[in-house]
Amino acid sequence: EIGVALLLFALGLEFSLKSLRSVWRVALVGTPIQMALTIVLGFGIGRWLGWASIPSLWFGAAISVSSTMVILKTLMNRGLLGTLSSRVMIGMLIVQDLALVPMLIVLPQLTQSSFHGLDLLLSLLKACLFLLAMWVVGMEWIPFLLRKVAGWKSRELFLLCITGLGLGIGYATYLFGLSFAFGAFVAGLVLSESDYGHQALSDILPLRDLFGLLFFVSVGMLLDPSFLWQHLGAVLAVTLAVSLGKGVLFALLTHWFHYGNVIPLAAGLGLFQIGEFSFVLARLGLEPKALS
């Protein structure tokens, strides 16, 4: 959970509207279309596997996001950051990551047997009130606190302070009835607006990578080789359907938004996979028994 919270905290620190400006149409309009169509694809796959409607919906939501970490690492290693295709992919990934926040709020509400629209409205209202409170606190108190801590010229104390803020605000959100990861993301957004946002990000990255590594290790430990062997056909069929379906969707959407040459191919081959936050959604779905 700390790994997930730190991933979202760092994402909030890195978030910048500037990176969306040149590709805002495909990012802000194309990505919601892609996510909606992928949820439909996942729902269809779930129903084909004989699942009920709710698990199929959760499965569709889980496969609708791609991995920001994997793509950024791949682009950096290949020296492709800054190209138009990389900007298109990163723009779409940022919007996907942001869309995860309302999904973390809405999906658990849809799962409840006593669900009605008022519950959903209440959850969204609580999220908005929390965001407003965090913004007020973030603009006034957090920069003051960071200035004080930075004045003591202790890097260890500064790291401890920003980690405490990220995880502490996440826990406060959890007590407020919202997602722990959502609170960590909001904390990152608030910190990114301060004068110490860049320093906070550079200090938190090693910690994020360490706990992110533990997160991926824990996901790897969930793999049951005997289950995989018994259901090999279904696993391979689903993997192929998701990969092909998402790859074609991304390629067609970028082409539809008038990107030519190699960009639709790059988007399809880059973004066909599912992301680390797919496991976050899946884990959240286990709690109310929405997923078995």
C-alpha cells in the first residue's frame, strides 16, 4: 500500500498541464473515448468467460489503463523522450492516471447492493470538499512548513517531512471515507505547486522506486503457476484479446485525431499493455467481493 501511495504521490508531484498543451485534443478527448471503449471490451471478455456483470465491469476498468512507469522507462532508455509520438503517449497516460481517481471513488459505490445515485453524489461531493480543503491548506500552510524545514538544511529531515505529508494526507483521506491512494495523489498535486516541488520530487523518487519495486514483487508473488497451467488457454486468449483490442483502439484513435506516419503504430505498440494501477483497482475490487 505504501508503494501504491508513493507512486501516486510522485505522479501528483510530476503532473504538469504544460505537457498536455501540444496534444490536448487527443489526450483530453481521445483518452476518455479509449477508456470507455476498453471498458466495453473488458466487459465483453468478462461475459464471454461467464462472469457476472459487476466483475466484468471491474475487469474492463482494470484493463482500461496502461503503465506510465513502463512507457517512461522505455522511452528514456531508447532516447525517444521529446518526440511527437512520446508526447502523445505521455499526454494520454497522464489523463488515464487522472481518470483512475474518479474510478477509485465510483466503482466501489456501484458495487454496493444498496447503491443509488445519492451515494455516488455524496462520495463525489466529499471528494470535492476534501480537494477544496486540501487546496486551502496546501496554499497557506504546506509552503510555510516546507520553508521552515528547508531552513534547517537537513536533507534527511526534508525527505522525512515530505514522506510524512504524502502518507499522512493519504491516511487522512482514508479516515474521510475516500481512497488512501487518492489522498496521496492530492498531496503530490498540492506539493507540486510549492517552491519546493522539484526538490520534493527528486528526494522522493528513490523511495518511490524502492517501494514501487516491493509492490511489483508482491504482485509477482501473487502468480500461482498451477492456476496458470490449469487455465492456460483462457489466460492466453484474454491476453491476446486485451493486447490486440487496446493496440488497435489506440492506433485508430490517434489516426482519427489526424496523427500520421509512425505515431498511430507507436501508440498502439506502446500503450496496448495494462498498468500497475490495474492491480490497485483489482485489489480494491476484492474488498467488497466485486471480484473473486
